[in-house]
Amino acid sequence: MKISLLQLNPIVGDLEGNAKRIIAAVKESEKQCPDLIVTSELALIGYPPRDLLLVKQFITKSWETLQTIAAELNDSPPIIIGIAEPNATNVGRPLYNGAALVHTGKIHQCFRKTLLPTYDVFDEDRYFEPSPGPKILHLRDNVIGISLCEDIWNDRDFWNRRRYHVDPIEDLVKSGAELIINISASPFTMGKQQLREKMLAGIARKYRTSLVYVNQVGGNDDLIFDGRSCAFDSQGTMIARASAFNEDAITVDLTDLSSNRIEKDDFTPESEIWRALVLGTRDYVHKSGFKAVLLGLSGGIDSALVAAIASEAVGRENVSGVLMPSPYSSKGSVDDSLRLVENLKIRSTTLPISQIMDAYDMVLHQEFSRYPKDITEENLQARIRAVLLMAMSNKSGSLLLTTGNKSEVSVGYCTLYGDMCGAIGVISDVPKSMVYRIARWLNSQGNGSIIPESILTKSPSAELRPGQTDQDSLPPYDLLDQILYHHIELHESPDEIIARGFPAETTYKTLHLVKNAEFKRKQAAPGFKVTDQAFGTGWRMPIASKEWYLP
Amino acid sequence: MKISLLQLNPIVGDLEGNAKRIIAAVKESEKQCPDLIVTSELALIGYPPRDLLLVKQFITKSWETLQTIAAELNDSPPIIIGIAEPNATNVGRPLYNGAALVHTGKIHQCFRKTLLPTYDVFDEDRYFEPSPGPKILHLRDNVIGISLCEDIWNDRDFWNRRRYHVDPIEDLVKSGAELIINISASPFTMGKQQLREKMLAGIARKYRTSLVYVNQVGGNDDLIFDGRSCAFDSQGTMIARASAFNEDAITVDLTDLSSNRIEKDDFTPESEIWRALVLGTRDYVHKSGFKAVLLGLSGGIDSALVAAIASEAVGRENVSGVLMPSPYSSKGSVDDSLRLVENLKIRSTTLPISQIMDAYDMVLHQEFSRYPKDITEENLQARIRAVLLMAMSNKSGSLLLTTGNKSEVSVGYCTLYGDMCGAIGVISDVPKSMVYRIARWLNSQGNGSIIPESILTKSPSAELRPGQTDQDSLPPYDLLDQILYHHIELHESPDEIIARGFPAETTYKTLHLVKNAEFKRKQAAPGFKVTDQAFGTGWRMPIASKEWYLP
């Protein structure tokens, strides 16, 4: 038995384009003479489609498109294609998350997802009815169990705590399935593939069934899908794997393993995040209809890393850096930025802001004369720079990238409508300590130091007043990042964090800053998710609320 | 049988404050000698708590607080208090949405919600397990059916399409309930109370049971809760109603109706939205810890209405208007703003922006010299104003209000990081045609014209270039608002809208603008929901996607 896994990069809503992608990949895969061809979850409409699913005519049109695909692939082997299926009754959610079996020019059957993830970035209960029963495909003599993404993430032997009361995989095996297929759109987070492979291998071994897993690839808004579709034999041994972070198609022979391909997958945390962010940036820019990007270069590590990611993602000829020195900018920062521009061979412009600062001072002088200088003046500089960057973006048709890291976005060490401006937060889910690690990894990749060493070694500073450093306002980043990890990713309270040995004052201060920055993050650009708990769609905190833990 | 309904205004997360509110209200209601006292849904933690529910220690602390309440109210009648209950097993979502029965210093029982709304602004499947069975409270000889909010919104005789397969109210009646209690946190939308009362009366009549409905009141972020708790006899006749948009407590005697209070509720759409926005603004400002607000006054209808709402909400002495004329501002606009300031008796400041425009022109001159003038220069003015407003906000500690209406937010006729800046979108869910209606209603309220008549009669204009009017870029607002209603509130496709008789070109253009403004709205301030489909938490569209309906 041979199965082709189509690991495609769909654009959400692009029915025609996605159909073409599927048809082309099927025609290419046919050359391997598979018995069955399988796409990823919702491959025809792209994952996550979000509230597009509430538009009835969109669903209708997607089924018309599926008919067209079926007609076009009349002579192809059976194909399973991810699609949303209308709930024809007048009770329940409007749709099923389905997988349609297409063959001989017709849609024969539609398998429906049972477990509907509704946590973190997922909202599937918003749209879908669950399928109650097991989904079995009889293909010649083979009894194949079909599952969709979350269906396979509830194994009682793998998880201490299970989210759901039923296990669709167990039910498939009880119904006689000898092979499990899982069609997924499983977003990337650091190290998730190891978890997936361990879980999938364990399930194959436990039930003594082969297991085939097809994942989406590509960036869609804040989510990056890493692909890495794979297959396991009934001992839980991996027998095939497609590439990471690229479109791919592999045909797995479940009996004769000799020609199966197992793509290497030896990322470090640094290289894995780098690759993910490059893919995410490329897709966000291109799928939004843009070609070029620009960003402010401060002389700091964050903008340096984002410039490097952008150069790799959309080509250095499509990246512009804008230097906007103020009287508080050190010569070192300007020099570092210029060296970075040279290393990356990107374009750059310098727009000094002191004249504009003066103009604001003049207009605000009378209002502000009775107040001392405070954070207002610092924010003003950040916002002047944002206005310049947006003017450059508007005029040139380039997309502005925002460069804040997760540590500063967490504690609000960033200016709303200032350095937070931009279409996408490239590293907004990367903690500062990881930003350094990725930059050092990049510099070790053999082309000399892309990111000037002085950027890596100097104290981080926003340079919004003379002699300022981040550590005037914040705990050291290594400590801060640990506290943030416990609070944000594990949802721990101050008591729990302090009980782990972290200093009480720093813990309370950090959590207070996180809470008080909620209003900023609500207006932040979307940012690429790379950790288990990113801000944005997966973080839904109230704003006008009270800190429950205060005495 | 007498029941007290506590219609309170909780702050999300403020366990101690909410407990005090509950205790004080119970002690006050006790004077009426009720047999039972009932709060609204999740009254102890405030609705919607969102991801605060994922913080285990917060849940633990809320139960400790409930114990304290129980002890404090040792001698009070039985009380039902809304609270989140941990799911003690290791399967399923972490919590139940519960209602605890507190009496004689103890927590006796906890009733769990069955139907968990997961659509529009609701995400309850994200947090809660459903309760499978009916929830019956035996109180002396009375068999009382307890239901929580959504539990009562699935009646097969009322809805053409039901969201859920079970009807908890039907189950309660089958289990012998002679009285139905529903504890709710049901957010306001225009005209929703009529719908509620019709539905509740119908259910009471159908099952021949009395029905008592307790709703939350107050604004929490984008949601405004209107209160209007009420009770019906077994013929479906209303026998009590608490006030709208205010904290209130009423004690309903189900047998002797003579002393029951039915609060008048004779709002027009205009007065109802006005009251809702006043409450929403007041609570957002105060619950965020602010006292004063400021806003830019353009001389247009939107900022005029928001200034009037703000004056009513936080007191005119806490409202500052900022005029920021450019060379393109008409004298009429400045005069209109000054007249408004005078009518409202608010403070105002004038900060002309031409000097700052010149400074930007100088800095950008070299970059822009080879390009013609375009929208960049218009956005620049809007953003200069935003920087000034944020500087004023930072320096004075006042909250900036943003004044865009739903029509312009829909089609993106607004500048990101410009006029979109602000902590809360006061009228961002109010279509432009309704903005006019509310302003005219306000002027008819007997204190003379608060909003200068010239603001109501002149052509709307952003005044970002000489002679500009909104209708240069947009269809007439009456037409636009109708197309937007069908597209946004009803999720209709271009074909469906055109089939209703709307012009094809305008329809396609409008929908294209809506789609292309998704990236702006993703970074918009939260805005008060007053229609069935607001942007923000209830509108979750992809950004980097394709328009599926294009040929």
C-alpha cells in the first residue's frame, strides 16, 4: 500500500489557488502510483480560516471548487481533501471539519472531525459540530481509520491530563482500522515536532497499526505551520518524513520501505526558530500582497535580528532599514546599524528626528511647562519615529516590520503607536535571551558575523534619555525571562513563582507590569507564535480588571 | 415565595471588591425577608473573566473568598452566587461555570451550566465543561430549576435554528421544576431586551412556571451589560423588572404581586445606545483606574458625540477637548468645535499642527521628492495629531478616547496610529447614520442644541486636503451602512447583497474595502459592542488571505 502525503502551503480563502496547488501536487504524486493521496486539514480553504467559515456562500463555493477538483482528477487515485462540510440540520454549529474522499470524478464520502480544539489559538467549537462515531475508509481490502488533527491528541497513555472524554483513535482501532491516517494543520512551536513524533510513534506501537500524518506548511497570519509530515510502521518506527518549513510531497510505501524518504530534521532551538520566522515573514508579506519591507534600525539586537530574518525571507534587495537618530542616540548605535546594513547588503536611509522633536516641543511647550519631564518625552521620540516609518511605508508600498521581543512586549517596555507600530511582530514571541542566542547562532553560520559583535556585547538600551539602559527599569533579562515563562506560559501566580525561589519584589513588579501592559498588547500587531503561549489570538486577558493577587 | 435579585456591577478579577458588593447587597435585601437571594453569572469574579480563568490560583482564591462570604452571611437567607468551579477529574476542560448555594455559613451545592456559548464574543468552551444533568434546588416545599444564562437560549419553539441538541429548561421542567431561575451575564445589544422578554415570557407561559432572570450590569472592556433583571408569572406576564444600565436589587414576591416593582423601560434605539455608551465609557475609564479623559475635536459629528457621551459619563470637569487645526482645517470646523466646548462646558486646548507638518516635510523631503503627493501626506496629519494627543494623555494622566464610527472602521476610512489611537472606541460599533440619529435625539432633549446644528448639517469631511469630503471616497452613508449591515452583521456575500437590489460596483468596492481594512482593525482599540456583530472579540477574520468571491 502506497500513500502520497501532500504537504502544501495554502492561502486562506484562496479557493482557486489552493485548488490549483492540490491538482498540481496530485498530478505530480500520481507518478509514484499511490493507492491513496492525502492533503492536510482544510487544505482547500487554508487553516485557520476563522470567521470566513461563517460566510455561507464561501462554504458553498468551496464545495463547487471541490467538484471541479474531482472532475479534473477523474482518473487519479482516491484523494482525501480537507474541507468544511455544512451541517444540513437545523440544530448545532453550522459546519463539520471534514475530509472528503474524491475519486472517479465524484465526492464519495466525508469524514468528520470529532475533537475540536478550543484553547490557546484554536476556536473550533465556534464553527464545528463534532462527529460522534469512528471514521472508517474501506479501500480494497484495507480498513483505514481516518482522523483529523486533534482527534489524535487525546491518548490516555501519553497525557496526564486529557482534554476530552473520548479517544477517536481507540475507537478507530476497535472498529478494525489497520492503518491510521491523520490529516492536520498543527502550528509550529519550539520543539513540538519531537513531541508529535513521540506521541505518534507511541500510538502506532500501542495499537500495532501503521500511522500516516500529513501536516500543513506555511505561515498564515500569526501561525506558522512547519509541515514535517511523517509515517510510522506498526512498531512505531519512523518510515518517512517530509521536509520542515517547505512545501513537499512524499509517497510512503507501507510494505516496501526501501524507497521511502526520511528528511533530516536536526534543528537546534535557535535554527528551528530562525527557520520558522523566515517562513512566517515571507508568507505574511507575500500573502498580504507585498514584496518589500522596511524597519527601523536602532543599533540594538532586536532590529538587527529582524533585519537579518527579513533579508532571508524576502531577499535583501527588498529590505530597507531606516536609521532615525535623536540627540540621545550614541554614535556607537548609528555605527552598529550602518555596519549591519553593510553586512546584510540592504538599503538604508537616515532620517534624524531632532528637528521634529523641536517642533513638537514648541507646540506643546505651553501645555507642558508646568510639568517636569517624564516618560512622555521618551514616548514622543518613539512615536515620531513611527510616524516617519509609516510615511515611508505608505509612500513606498513596503510593509513595516515591528521588532519588539517577547520580554519587552510582556512588561510593556515599548511604546504603543511608537516602536510597536508595524504590520507583523516578527520576534514578539521570542524572549530577549533567545534573541541573543539566535543572533549568536546566526553569526556562527560561517559567513562572518552578520550581526556586529558590538551589538551583542553592549548593554541593551532604548536610548530615549542620556545614559539610559533597559536594566534601569527592568530586572536582568535572564531573570525576567524565567519569571515571565512561569507566569505567561504556565499561568502561575506570584505565590507559586516565589515558592520556586524567585525574589518576591521582582516577581510582583514583573507581574504588575505584565498586567498593566494588557491595553498595549490589545492593540499590538499580530506576532509569530513560536512558544506554547504567545500573546495575540492565544492570550485573551481582560483589560479594565483588578489584580486579584494583591493583598 | 420571595426572591431577591442582585443586579450588581462587578470588576473582573476584583474578588475582594466583588465580595463586598455582594455582601452589602445581601444585607440590604434581607430587609425584604426573601426566601432566596440570587446574583448574576460569575458575580464573584466578574464576567467575562477570559483567560484569568486559566490561572489556577485565581480560582482557588475565589473559593476562599466564597467561604468568607458564606461566613459573613451566616444568618442570611440562602444565596446563589455565580462562581467558576474546578473540574476535579483529570479529563476535560478545567472548570465548570457554576452557581453555588451558600447558607448557614457553608457552601452546600454548586449548579453547573450546561450550554456554553462559543460564538460571537463568547468563548466558554475554552474554559468550561458542560453539566450533563438538570440542576434542581429543593427549598422547603419548592422545586426550583436553576439555569445559567445560555441554558435558557435554546427553546425549540422560539428559535428556527437551535445551537444545541439539548434544552436544559425542558429537562428542568421534566424534573419537576415549578420555578425557573436563570442567572445571566448577557451583554447589551440594541433592542435585545425586547427579545429577552419575549423569549422568557414565552418559556414561562409554555411550561406554566414562574421565571426569574438576574442579569449583570456595567461595562467590562468592550461589553456593556444592561441589567434589566426581571420576573414572569406562570402565564408569562411580567411581574417585576429592575432598572436598565444601573446597579439595582429587587425583591420579587411570586404570590403577592402588590409590592413588586416594574421599572419603566421605554428607550428608543437612540436613547438606549446613548445610555449604554455612557455606562460603558464610565466603567471603562474608572475600572482602568482613570478619572479624566481627553479627545481630539475635529469639528465633525463623531468627536462631538463622543465628547457629549464622555461629559455625561465622567463629568464635564474631567473631559478635555484638543483642537489641532492644520492649514486644511476650515474656519467652520474650528468654530464648531469651540461652540461644542462651550455647550458642554468642557476644557479645551488648541495645538496647531502646521509647524510639525513642516518639520516632517523637511526630514522626508529628500525621500519623497520623486513621488507625487498621495494618501501618505493625509495619514501624516492624522498621525501628528495622534502623537500630540498621546503626549497630552501621557503628561496629564487622562485616557484618550477614540472617536471613529462603525462605518469608517468597516471600510478603513481612518488612519492606523492616527485617528484610530485611543484606549477605547466609544462609537466604533455605531454606524454613521445612527451617529446622526443619536446626535439629533440628544439635541431634542430640551437643553438647547448641545451639538451645534452646523455640525449636523455640513458634509462630513476628514479635512486632510483642500475641499475634501467623505463622499469623494465613499458611497453615501445611508447606502454604505445598509451594505455593511448585510455584509458584516449577516455575513452575506456580494451575490446575496446584489440580489437584494444594491448596486454591484458599490457592493464589490465596499466589501473590498472591508477586507483590506482587516489589518487596521486588528490593531484597533477595543470598542463598545452595541450591534449583533461588532468588530473586536466577536469578529475574527484572517488578514493575509484572499478574497474568495473575486472572479
